[in-house]
Amino acid sequence: MSSQITKLRNHTVVQLNGALDIYTAPALKKELHSLIDDGVNSLVIDMIHIKLLDSSGIALLANVQKRLKAEEGRFFLLNVNQDVLIILKLSSLDKFFTIINSQDDLP
């Protein structure tokens, strides 16, 4: 998996490419926590190119959201494809995460 980090207004956008699974989650966790350690308080995970999301990936996203909430930050999932959205809906996590369809929808 690869990632690209950009800024959009007051948000840090991390665009992911590939699978978010047991093999890639540990490295991404370090990267995202490093961003938060560096002061990022609004994090957007652009999932347009994520085709596979397993329980390790879900746990990572939940962990990052929990940490940001504890630090009064914000966390968004952007461009979640239908396959991944089905997984989130089946586990009722579509209500746990703030899911947006377009960068224009960011506050």
C-alpha cells in the first residue's frame, strides 16, 4: 500500500492506494500517529483506491478516530467505495465514522 499526503484548507488528506489489511495496517498506523504527534487535528482518509479492508484496517481507523476525538480533533473517511462501504454497513461502523463523498462536503 502507498499513501500520499496533501493539505486541503485546514485538513490533512491521506490518500491510500491498495489494501488496508493486516499486512499494511502497522506501517500506516505509525504514519498516521506521527501526523497527529506533529499537530494534525483534522485528518481525512481518502479511500478512493482502497479495494480491500479487513478487520486490522478497521481497527486502525477506529484507533485513529478515537485518538483524534480524545485530542478534540476531527476524522473523516472520504470516497469510500461500495465494497468497503458494505463492510462498514454490515458492522454498523458507517454510523461510527464520518463518511463523506466529496472534498466539497468537508466542513
